[in-house]
Amino acid sequence: MDRGQTQNGDIQRLNQAIMSAMEVLRRGGTQMGGSFGGFAQQWGGGNQGAEQMTEALCERLRAALRERVVEAARERLADVVRERLRDTIRDRLHGDLRSALTEAQQGGRGFDTERVGTVLRERLGEALERRAAETIRERIGEALRERLEETVRSTFAQSPLAEHLGQGEVESIAAVVRERMSDAIKSRIEEKARERLRETVRERIQQAVRERLRESFEAAVSQAQGGGGFDAERVISVLSERLGEAIRERVGDGIRERLPEIVRDRVEEAGRERLREVLRSAIQERMRTGGGFGGGVGMGSSMTTSGIGFGGDSEALTNSLRERIGEAIRDRVASAVRDKLEEAVRERIEEVVHDRLAGAIRASVAEQLSLHGGLDGERVADAIRYRLQDAMRERIAEGVRERVGEAVREQLREVIRKAVVERVRAGNESGSFSGKSSSWGSLLQ
Amino acid sequence: MQTSTLELMHDQVRAIYRAMTGDDMPEPETAEESEATPSVDEVARRFVDLELLARQVPTVVERVPPFSFEPALDVIDFDSHLLVEVAVPGIRRDDVTVTCAGERLVVAGTRGGERAADGRCYHHAEIPRGPFHRVVPLPCAVKADARVDVERGLIRIRLDKAPAVTRERPSDRDESDNVQGE
């Protein structure tokens, strides 16, 4: 075997190897080391590595959400709820207490303090739990927003995903995850908060009444008798003030203790049920929009019937319409296509020069220096031409396809409409239409 | 193109493949006779495009040695000559070409090194291999003959200055004793 044959074989083998490696690079490999395209492939193909990456990211996010979001709820929500309850207690307690005291005397066994607690528990409890749930509903979004944003962003930034995607991509995926998880957590908390707070609020009211009623009542009676007579309203006011303080404290503490648990459970539930899906769909959506799914222009793909009835000599009608439409297409569509094409070719060449020229020059110079040991102007020019020609061909073809589609879409509908209207008018004048229907498809064949 | 360069390129392609897939590249089927052999230039272009694309992938950057490089060098001015030292680890004298044209020196060659894809598992691959090339503008005119010596990873090129600028200095004699003829 002579040297020339050996070298030819070597070149051919090298070429095949390059093609295989290029294919692997374009697909992104089977490891997690790919670029965006590679990641997309792994994702779409259900690759084990990508699944592990999602799983790991899910775990990290779950842990971070559990820790930081619960903390935020405790910090930012409990005090607001407490404040709102103060207003409700002030507004409601006087009236509820009067009813409770009245009911407590009606049992026939003297004054029943336990009965006061039970009545307040039911009446005031309902108002307080409703108010607490409303406050949580109003403020949970705000409490979650900031902390969730920071948590998701930092978790993403430290994840393996950040190594494979650019910062912008990671940010936008994180934004989608943040938004959807925020909605999921919020709706779960809104839904469950009242139910989960009910027992706490009621228990704490009864506890406060039990502990403080007797002492408060004695103080209230003593104050009411101070003026020489007994003023029942005055008793209720003092009692309401003292009990109100106790109820506010007990219920506030109860909510403060209970709220983190409620938030934690809901966050965990949302994480368990939604996070994986949210993460997966956010990445897939981003890849779809960022990956540029180039659809071809669907020329003539959806012609629908307009409901115009044709009848009579359908063969003649078909021929006549075909001729008219053909003529109009030749005149109007062709000239529109010509204009659009000229513009498209110019734009696409500019685009290629702008996007690719620097890279092509860099690659060509690198090629010459590294593989040919010097710069040969002719060879460099040839290499640049080689690198640009494919891109130019692709872009121009794409531009032409787009613009032809555009021109055809714009013009064709109008051309056909006019041709049909004219033909219908002519048919009506000559009485050749009878109202039977025919499809556009057959006319345009 | 030299067969050794082709082999290095092939080895590099295999290394890229392995870094991307974790597997060795399957040996291709024997090429069909009817299949036209692409030109060397075409294959070289495809190779460079592959290398450029692969360098965007972190795994490849970390685990596949850079292919082709510009070695670091020093140019030292003695009265009677210039000494150019080029750092290329593991280089052999036979793998270096030195050309001197006017006031420009071109140092080129190929560093083979160990095969990147030959069963080795690189966790980090930073030492470049493959062809290297440097063009050095010289501070003065030199004689066409260059004396080249390779020692401990340094290519040492002694270039005698053209007569008009030569100034005798005792230390020059000692220096010239060290360099070997090409």
C-alpha cells in the first residue's frame, strides 16, 4: 500500500470520526455536559442524568422553600394577622360578651362561666378565624414574593443547571418556577388556612375566658360599683377590655405558633405535588421559545369553504375560476413575491455577515495557523467563503420561504376572493347558480 | 498534511467523543469504495469547526487537551546574536521547524504527547498538544542560519546577527558553545 492510499484512508476515517463527534455534539452527548441543545435532548429523551439533575434540583428547592419561606411567613405574616385580630376583637367582643353573659344566666343553675367561654368561643371564634384567614389571603402573596424570588434564584444559580445554561436562561426559568410555585403555595395556604386555624382560635378563646373571666368579672363589678350604683354596661365594658387583652394575646400566640406549621405543610405539599412538573415544564417551555422551533410556512394549508353555493355547470365554473385565479396570481402574487424576495435576500445576507463573519474569519485563521503553519491569503479567503456559504444558503432559503409565504398569504386570499366574487356576480347575472355547495378544494385542484 | 498530524487530529476527535458520551468512539465501518474521499482542506475545516464547537462544552474544555497552541517564548538580545527560547513541554528536536525570513522568525511544529483517547481518563487536561506556531518579529537583522537545540522542554534558537550590528562581547563565546547545529 503506498503512502497516498494510506493518507486517503486516514483522511476518510478522520472525516467519519469528525462527523460522528459532530453529531454527538449537536445532540449534546449522553452526559450532562451539553449546551442548551444537549440539555434539551436529554430532557426530551428522558435521560437518566437529566432526571437525576431535575430530582436534585427539586430536592434543593424543596428544602430551601421549606426553610426560607416558612421563616418569611413567621416574620411577615404573624404580626399582621395579630394586628388585624385586635381590630376585630375591639369591634366584636363587647356585643358577643353581652350575649354570652345573658346566655350564661339562662341555664337555671346560676351564672355559668364555662357557658360564657363556649358562647364566645363560637361567636367570636368564627369572626376571628374568618378575619385571620382573610388577612393571610391578602398578605400571603406579598410575604412569599420576595423570599421566594431570592430562594429560587439562589438555588438555581448554585445548581448544575447553571453550568449548562447561560445566566439569562437560568433567570427566565427561575422566574417561571417562582411564579407558578408562588401561585401553587398561595392557593393551598388560602384554601387550608381557615380550616387549620379554626381549632387554634377557638381553643385559645376558651382558654383565655377560663383563666381570666372570674378575675376580670370581679374587677369589672368592683369598678362598676365604685360610683355608688351598678352599671351593667360598665361591667361589660371593663370585662370586654380585660378579656379582650387576654384573648388577643392567647389567640395571637396560637396563630404565631400554628402559622409556620400551616405554611410549612402547604409548601411541602406544593413542592411534592407541583415542583417537579413546574420545573420540567418551565425548562421545556424555555427551550421551545429559546430553541427556535422554526415552522415552515403553510402555504395553502387551510382553505375553508365560505358557504357560497355553486351549482349548474361545475366543470365550467371550476375552469373559469381556475383561470381567473391563475391570472391574478401571476400578476399580483408574483410581483409581491419578487419585491419581498429582493428585500429578504438583502436582509439575510446582512444578517449572515453580521452574525457569522467574525466567527468565520477567526475559525479560518485558526485553521490556517494551526494546521497549515502560516497564513495564506488565498486559503484563508477560501476557508471563510466555505464557512459563510452554508450559513448564507440556509438563511436566504429560510428568508425566501418566509417572504414567499407572507406574500402569498397577503395576496392570495384577496386574489381568490375577488375572483370568486366576480364569478359569482357573473353567475348571478346569467342565472347559473342554484345554491348547491361545492368545496374550494375541488376548485383549486 | 503529515500522517502524524492526521493521527493526532483523529485522536483528538476520539477524545472529544469520549468526553461527550463516556464511551469510546466505535470504529467506523470500512469506507465504501464509491464514497469520495474529501479533500484534506475540507477535513481540516470540519475538524477546526468541531474543535471550536466542542470548546463551548464545559466537559470537553475540562477533559480534552487543547489542540494547537501558541507557545510562550522569550527573545534575549546578546551583542552578537539573539537567543529565542520557546517553551514546549516534551517536544523533540525532530518535531520542530524553524524558519528565518528577514526580521521574522517562524517557529512551528507538533507536540505529540500521549494519546488523549488511548484509555486515559483525564480529570483535567490543560497541557496543549498538536500543532503549534509562533511568528516572532526580531529586533534586528539576523543571518539566515539558525542553530536549534531542544533541552528540557525548551526550544533554544540562536540567531547570529547580521555583521553590521555585531559588537564583540566576551560572554557571547560561552553562550555560542551551548547551542547545537540544526
